[in-house]
Amino acid sequence: MNEIQIRIPYADTDQMGMVYYANYLIYFERGRTEWLREKGLQYKDLETKGIFLPVSESNCEYVSPARYDDIINVKTKVKKLGFASIEFDYEIVSQDRIIVKGYTKHPFVDKNFKPIRMPGEIKHILEKNNG
């Protein structure tokens, strides 16, 4: 599991001062990016090799509101590592209060968006570091 901390900027809130719903997906993306970086993989390096991980499915379950200037922790872990895809689970908390829970699914695709099997060297890194 990887965990990053974010202070909610004013720009991420709606007119009522609560985090705008779409920003939770951005926080998921930041958590996922940092999870991959911690494992020794970076999106830029994958893209250079012609490997892309688009989001094919996402889900957010809102539990409690987050507001401007709250400090949140985005917890990210692998839910499922398949032959040609990866799924991540997320939990966003603030002061031990769950804000959002959710997941994203990502197929491995080439530059033409054709599904591909996970390359062996990436599979090895992810299996070795899964958690």
C-alpha cells in the first residue's frame, strides 16, 4: 500500500466549499501515480515503451465530505493483477474519517489502444512489490 497526503486547495471545491466530486478521481490518479513510482515504474517510462494504462472503469463511494484546507490521505493498493490489466483500490481519509472509497480498472494497451498482455518485466516488478 502507498499513502500520499494532500491539502485540499480552494480550486478543488464547489460553491458550498466541499470537494468537487470529479476531483476525487484526480486524487485517485495521484495516488496511483505515486504507487507506481514507489514500485520503480513511471507512467512516462511506460508510455515511452508504448504501454498505456487508460481507466476503463472507476467507482467512488462518498462517505463523508472533505472541505477546503482539509488534509487528506490517499491510500492506494492493488486490488487485482491480471494478465492484461490491473485494478487499484483507494481509500481517502481525513483525521481517521473515511471520505471516499473506490477503485479503478486499467487494461494494458498499446499506442493504438489495442489490448496487450502485461510485459514480463513489468509483471515481475508489480508481483514482487504488490502491496
